[in-house]
Amino acid sequence: MKRFLMIASYADSLIHFRGHLLDSLIANGIEVHAASPDVAFDNIWRRQLEEKGVTVHEIGMQRTGMNPLVDLRTFAELYRLMRRIQPDIVMGYTIKPVIYGTLCAWMSRVPRRFVLITGLGYAFTTDVSGRWFSKRQGLLWVVRCLYRVALRGTHKVFFQNPDDQVLFRQLKLLSAKIPSHVVNGSGVDLDQYAVAPQAKGPVRFLMIARLLGDKGVREYVNAAQQVHRTHPQVTFALAGWIDNNPDAISQQELDDWIAEGTVDYLGCLDDVRPAIAACHVYVLPSYREGTPRTVLEAMAMGRAVITSDAPGCRETVSEPANGYLVPVRDASRLAEAMRRFIDNPELIGAMGRQSREVAEAKYDVNKVNADLLEQMGMGAKAEGCRVEPVQSELRGVYGKTTL
């Protein structure tokens, strides 16, 4: 029996983003192991993984920052783990699992080594231009060097959008000798995220994200403030949490927004479906994504979308079939897109239906995982996985009218 090791930096992501993939691996007769920080024996995520049949291993990992001593300890733990369980296949996702996991797998002579680039993170989305060499520029340089070294030891690299794939090739982070493949994000469970009836009452916008600057949270709030001046009946919901990240929104900023009353803050949600069902239009003005999972969930539930014309985001919207694309960091254009839905409410239902069709054709989690397994040589590709013609057809019919 083949042994598969998945390495993550967030334990809950193994359930929320990779749970169906782990199920598919087990269904294919593969012994599955997962390594992550914060999976002590009384942890809910550990219990859920073990109920699936996954063997769970806790590792020490600092998700942000580049403390050499802490990262060296993480590296050593991963190396010892691989020497002990001797996996046949290793896959890591997010920066540190990709870099340290791949290097350890190469040193441990794991036969098959794959990585999934789910997004480029703070180091790539932060503006590091300037005359003098800054701390941020130094971080970007280190991350790029580590990527370049680690990816030499992979057998295939998976990306969630073509822009990231092109960027890694252009920057020579990924050698021409290493094959790569673009998958349609993490996919979405179309049964779990079923179509919800159109919400009643005044138009309600919703954004769900970690409260980071590069998610476009400030632009969302700024746009809400602009629209609220002329349309006070419209509501703007925000769900998420303050992350341990250099780019995080401050608690004071969040408190000021709540006190102002323009934004209805929902906190960190265990289940986003009621919030999506209560909204008319989903908004994510992020600076860059792999493929935004919350957008896929909103599309599956039949919601129109406003998102940024940025890598990972632009793939989810075919204008004006299921929503609008707006320039990155442009709150005024975001407000303009919001007003289109307020002034033309008939667009909400029509675009929401198109969103569901795109989710069914392109982002069904079963199709996405079948594609991954086939690319790794562990399963037959599901019929209908390749859906680029659907996307092309939508663009051909509706054209492109970026705001």
C-alpha cells in the first residue's frame, strides 16, 4: 500500500480545503498521513481527520516570520517524521510546507514529491519598490531563493491559476525541466454549498476574508462608505478575523469601522453558508489569490460576484455573465460596481444563476480532485474535468467589460 503525506500550516485547512482530496486518496487504497501544527490529541481538527482514517502528526511551525532557529526546528521535525514513516508520496501547500517539506522529502529520498501553490502570500503582494533595500525586499529575496532551491526537488508543481504559473517561470523559481499543471482551485462541494433562494430586502453585500490589507478589506470598507452616503438602506457585511500577519488590519481600525456603523461585522464564522444566503452580491477585492475559496462557495450558492482583476480572482468571473471585475486597490471603481447592482437589481438573480453554472462546470470539487489524482498518477481523470471551453464560450457570448 502506498503511503501519502500531506503537509499543511493550518490544521483546519486539511478539513476545509483538502478534506475531499484526502477522502479520494483513501478511497484509492492509499495510506494517508497529515502533518500540521496545532493538532494536539484533544484538537477538533485532529479528531475529524482521524475519523476519516488519516494518521495525524503534530509539528512545530511558525506560520509567519523567518526566525532561523524556529524554522530549523521545523525542518528537523519534518525530516525525522519522513525518515520514520517513509512515505512514498509527499505534497505540501503554503510557503513553509512547500519549501521545508520538499527539501526534507528530497533529503529523505521520498520517491514522489509534489507541491501545490495555493497563493503567493504577503511577500509577493506587498509593494517592495523603493531606492533602499528594505526589510520587505529582503523577505521577498529570501522567499524567492528558497522557492528556487526547493522546487528543484519536485516532480510536478500544481498552481491554482495560470498567472502564478507564468510568474514562477519568468522569475526562474521553477526550472523548465520541472513540469507544472494548473488546477481549478481547491474546488467546492456543490451539495454542501447548494443554491440558496435570493435574499429579500435592500441589497446586501458581503465580504469574507482574513482581515488583511492585501485581501482588499480597506477598499471594501471605503467603497461601502462611498455607497452608503447615497444609498443608506444598502448593507455591507464583513466576516473574518485579525490574522497574525504583518499586513493585518489593526484592532483599532476594525473597532472604528464597527463604531461608524457602515459595516456589519459578523466576526469569524464557523459556517459561512447563512451569511452567503443572506447576501445578494459577494465581494472580494483581493490583490492576488490562488483561487479564492469563498468566491467559489458564493458562486455555488448562486450569488453574483464582484472581485478584482487580479491573478486567481479574474478566473472566477466572466463579465458580465456572473459579475464584475474591478481594478486592484480602486475603491471608487468598486463602489461603481456596487451601484450597478443597486440601480439594476434584476442583474442579481441573472448573474447568480450564471455563477452556479460556472461552479458546476469548472469548480466541482470532485472534478478538481480527479484532475489532481490523474496528474499524480493515482486515479483516472473524471469525465468533463477540462472545462476551458465553457469559460471560453462564456467570454465569447458576453465579452469583457472591465470596470
